[in-house]
Amino acid sequence: MLLAVPWAVLRKYLDDDGARHAALITYYGFLSMFPLLLLGVAVVSRVLVNNDDLRHRLVVAMVPPTLQETVDHAASALPTAPAALVVGVIGLLYSATGVVFAAYRTVNHVAAVPCRDLPGIFGAYLRVVGALLLLLAGVLAAGGLTVVGLGSWATAVVAFAVLLFGTRMLLVRPTALRALWPAAAAGALVLTLLLHVGAPLLARLVRAAGPVYGVFATVAGMFTLLYLLSQALVVIAEVTAVLGGRLWPRSFSLAKPREADVRALALLAREQERVPGQRVDSSFG
């Protein structure tokens, strides 16, 4: 088992094209970061309009230093009229759904949910928007707990809750929380380590590369951090799927498939069932 499980995870990662899914989450995560942070700052600014000191501390806790000036400027430019503000918030919500939608497709693909079982566009976006609101609440909660001095433990607990309930919300197949919590705990640990170890390290690397790359050094640093996080989360999802489905041990040679290979490839084939009544079978001669 010591080598069988890692090899099975690698095989499933390659079968699922895990690198592409991690890249999509990274790309949409970068595009969704600014709207999500702007939403958080807008909420804090409206709720704490009469408490400038607490509002400033929350914004500093939520927004990375490199983005604080840009986010503050954008937040001050948001419309104040109720109707215009609602339209603006809806636009920001839609702009921030990219990373959650990418996570939705990844989670269901890794779990081998058949395409015919996935909800339509409206049902999918209901799940995505619900998970996005949960993510926004997590950002606000983490910022608030950091302000009161709880630090890393608060980030880890909030990340665990967001990953656990967010995955359950996005996963179309009914799954008990007890089957998801180990993956959520591992993901929360990775996220906390990246935020508190990787982020300061990348900040120093960005400063060192600044004279050569200029403003692109910051972009490259953010992409690197997001890509490491995305890869880790995809691998954790693959480990959960392999252990939950007992998709190990896998053969080293495709010419001599084992029982776990047959099950894994059958799941991959059945995922392509797109209409009710359609059945896709996988067999070996």
C-alpha cells in the first residue's frame, strides 16, 4: 500500500487530466480574486460605515498588501445609489464565479459523476453562487478573526469549513460529510501553510525580481501561489477518490490491467453518459 496508493493517485491524476484542471482553477482564481476582494471590502464598508478604525483593520486583514491600494480605489468608485449598487454587486458576483465554476467541474469530474446527472445551467449556477457566497463569508470571517488576534488557527478553521461545506455544495453526487472532512482538513492545512509560509517567501522573490520583471513580478508571484494551491487541492481530491473508490493497486503496464484499472477506466467511460437512458460500457478483450 505504501507505493500502491501513490501510484494509483498518479494514474488517476493523469487519467483525469489533473494538470489542466489545476491550471483552469489557477486562471479563473486569478480573475476572480479582485471581484471577490472588492465584494468583501464593499460589504465591510457598508456595515462598518461609522467605525473607520475597525473597517481599516478588516480590509488590511483581508486584502494582500500589493492589492490594497487598487481595491480601496475601486471600492470608493462603487455607486452609492441603491439600484446601481445592486447592479454592481450582481456584476461582481458573476465576475467572481469563474473560480467556483472551475472547482465545480473539477470536483464532479474527479468523482466521475456522469454528465447526465449534472444539473442544467441554472441548477449549476445556483450551486456555484451558493458556494461563492460561502467563500465570501469565509473571507470576511477569516479577516475578522485575524483582527481579534486568533491568527493562523482561525484561518485554518475557516478554510476547513469553507472547503468542507463548499465541496458538499458543489458535488452533485450525495456524499456524507464524514467522507469529505479528511480532504477538507488536508486542504485547509495546505492553504494555511501557503498563506503563512509561501506568501512571505514569494513576496521576497517578487521584490528581488522586480528590477527585471517590473509589475509582472507581482502577477507571476500571485500565479505561482495560486497554482501551487490548485495543484495541491486537485491532488487531495484525487487521493480521496482513490481511497473512497478503492481504485488501487493499479498496474504498471496498461497491457496487463488489474481489477482497479478496470474499475477506474469504467468510471471514466461512464462519465460520458450525457442523456437519460444512455449507458457507456467499458470492456477489455
